[in-house]
Amino acid sequence: MAITQLEGKMLAQMFIEGASNLSRHVKVVDSLNVFPVPDGDTGTNMNLSITSGVKEVKQHVQDDASKVAAAFAKGLLMGARGNSGVILSQLFRGFSKQIEGKKQITAIDFAKALEKGVETAYKAVMKPVEGTILTVAKDAARQAKKVAHKDTTLVEVAAETVKEAKASLQRTPDLLPVLKEVGVVDSGGQGLVYIYEGFLAVLTGEKLSDEVIEAPSMEDLVKVEHHHAQSHIATEDIEFGFCTEVMVRFDEEKLSGSPFDEGAFRQELSMLGDSLLVVSDENLLKVHIHAEQPGEVLTKAQRFGELINIKIENMREQHTHLLDETKAVYGTEPAPKQEKSEFGIVTVSMGEGVAKLFKGLGAGVVISGGQTMNPSTEDIVKAIEEVHAENVIILPNNGNIVMAADQAAKVADVNAVVVASKTVPQGLSALLAFNPAQGLAENAANMEEAMSVVTSGQVTFAVRDTAIDGVTIKKDDFMGIIEKKIVSSGADMLDVTKELLAKMITEESEIVTLLQGEDVTSAQTEELVAYLEEHYPELEVDAHVGDQPLYSYIISVE
């Protein structure tokens, strides 16, 4: 097919098919993830990132190629996850910048755009590592530029791009010893090859298989001794323990007092950890770093605007779980017992989704419990021991658990304090205020202060007829509760929730967080979010699946 000019609609198809081909191979890419620091699954991260890009493209399908590319780059940046996702977003940010203003692009334009993407991605990485997705992208772009001439078709350039990307991928073990050690190619590079194959299929008209490719089983991978490189290191050898990602929406007022310079900020953050990526556009800043003090990263980023997306994962804990899995398959002994960390957080929650939120913000141990199932003092003492830290902060998140937490803190063999959170929203707000660079007492005070600006709400059901606080309630009706005061009731859960929100939200409110209970559907939450966006357009709305029992919604207003 002699395509010499590529317009927007076909470019959109290429982006969509590239994402689809990656999606079909996610498990294969995940199985190749062998880097010695647990940082999520490469395939999953790339897939979630590119899916966000495609979602934006589908809303901007048009003839203008530059506008389609800009939409793809914007969506990728917004959804970028992990090292691989951020690098992927930069490859196509540069691609988009190169073809800016071009309604149609030639083979030469396409090759130059690939080259510009590589240049942009390399600049975003503090210490580029060869033998990764960066190398595959660089080699493929170099070959594309080499073959792209005035009379070259886009099919010819794309075919050479894919061919060289595959060849470069096979060379990655020669550049990165850990890949050669376990006998695999680079996972991010493999993901990029699948994306490029999708691009080529659209240009040639080839129909790729819709079959989802399963990854090799863990038993199959036994053939490659100790497939996961993480099994070769001890948990205590992980120097920077928290995979930290944050996105900032630039604020003009803050920027006037603290101008943003991407290079200078990247250099500033380089002192706090490794695996650093700093990328930005006119409106947003995205940071990925492995740091020991994630709170300090957030504080520095907040100088430039509003924090809109935060993800913090405890990589030491991830690594411990991986070693347990490795032992189950290979029969190896676990890594030596690690030294105590300086700080540990113990918290209590109901619902798998709520527990994941706490873990993501840095909680070391989440005790399953809450209303109707209060953990004992002994349960909390065991959690203090499990978190394995010199200084422990306990967040009970329920008024009925505070006394047990106090007792556990007194009998613990380490320095332990209770920050007396009485609701899940208070606990989440307190945890966001934690800063490992500060002392135990100072952290406790700051966390107490952070709790004080949060209004907590809950939606649950009545177990009997009653009248309280001037509200008449029938058995099985839903009730809206602010702190401990019932303020709404009725048979319709969403109506009760809306009435509750109306009484929680004030002129000073900025953020509403909804934690969806196990009895609530995603459609109901979408309806509630739409209601908030329509009636309170000035508010930022953040919804999560909490899966908590008893409470249809747990609500935080700040």
C-alpha cells in the first residue's frame, strides 16, 4: 500500500491498534519484568498509560494529524504510570511536538517525529539506562530516519521501524547484565515493539489476531533459574523504599513566586532518590521517583501548584511478597531479616479498596477492622511488631478503637504514638501529612492538625425504626451521617447521599472524596460524581472503590 501522506484519522487508527496489540500481550510483557527494584508491572503500566492516550484520541478523531497526536500525547501524560508509562508518554510528546501544525505527515515527517520522541524521552530521564525501552526506541528511530526519503512510503518506513525495534530488543541482554542473567529481553522494549506492530498493521491493512496471549506460568519460568532478578537481592538492600508518583496542576499564583524550571527541578529531586523522571507541559507536571522520603517530594512539587494525583507504593513490602512467591516456586530460603526502618504506620480499615488506599499512601500494616469488628489490643501490638520500625504511628480510624490503640502503644517495645483518627477520611488526611524527615512528635502534631480540616460523612442503613436528632428513620432506610450526627434519611440511597453532601459542602470546600461501598454499583457512583460536577463545578471530585461493608459511601470533604 503506497501511502505517502498520513492524515489524522489513519493516525488515530494507528494509535488505537498499537494500544490494542499491547493490551493483548500485557501478561507477556509483565512476565519479563526483571528489574531489581519492584516497581509495578511494566506491561500493566504501559497498557494503562496508552489506554488513557487512546481515550483522549477517540474524543478528537479528525483529519488534522497534529491535533490527533497532541490529544494522544496529552492523554498519555495524564495516565502515565511507572517508569515505562512516563517514558512512553514522552516518546509521543516529542512525536507530537515535531509534527505540530501539520495536517498530514510524510514518511520523513514520521521518522523525524520518532527521533524527536526519543530526544524528549532521554531528556526526561535523570540517568538513562541502555538496554531498555529507550534503546529500542532510539535504534528504531535511527533506522526510520535512515530509510526515509522523498519517495519513501510510510509503510516502508514503518516496516523498517518495526524490524529494527525487534532487532534492538534482542540486543538488550547484551547491554543490561540483569537481562542476560535471567535470559529475557527488556520488558518495556517488548511493549514498544507490540505498539509499533499495531501501527504497521493499520498501514498495511493487516488484521492482527484478537487472541489475548497468556504469559508463561511461574512453573514454566523455573526453566530460567530464578526468573525474577528481585530474588537475587535482599530487601534491606533497597536504598529508596517508596515508588512515588505525583502530578501537579500548575497554579499561576504559585508560579509567580516560585518559577518552574524542569531541568533545575529534576536536578533538585535527584538528591532524594533514583529512577527519577520529571516531565511537564504548559499545564501539568508529572514526577516519578524512587525515594526514601516521599513526603519531601510532594512538598517540593506542591510549590508549583495543586497536587491532583498521588501514588506511593512501599517497594520493600512488594519485594518481601515477591520473595515469598519465589520461595513457593523454587524452594529457596527467604531473604535475611531486614533491619528496622525508622518509621512505620499501622492503620485500621474495612474493605479491600480502602486498605489499598492506605497502603498506597505508605501504611506498612493495615489491620482489617472497624465498626462491628474492632481489633483488640493484641491485634494492634502484633501489627506494631510486623511493621518492624523504630517509631510507629497508629491510626485507629474509629472512635471505638482508640483506647485499644492507646494500650498497644504503651506496651509496645518501640516508640509508638496514636494519632486518634476516628474516621477513615481523617486517617487518610493524616497519612498524607506524614513526613519521614520529621520527628515522631512533630509528625503526630502535623497529622492531628491535618485531620482537623476534614469533614467526614457516611451513608449506611438503619437496623430499626427510630427518631434521633430530629430525623425520623425507618428500618432498612438509608441514613446520612456527618461525624456522629444523622442529617438525612430515606429509602433511596443516592437521594440520601446527595442530601448529606449538600450539608457537608461549604463555600470553603475544595475537594470531595467518595469511597464506594461493596453494595454500590459503579453506575451509581458515576451518577453521584455527575451530580457533584453539575451542582458544585468548583470542587475537585475524587472517587475510589473502597469495597467497605455496611457503609454505602464514606465521604471526605476538605
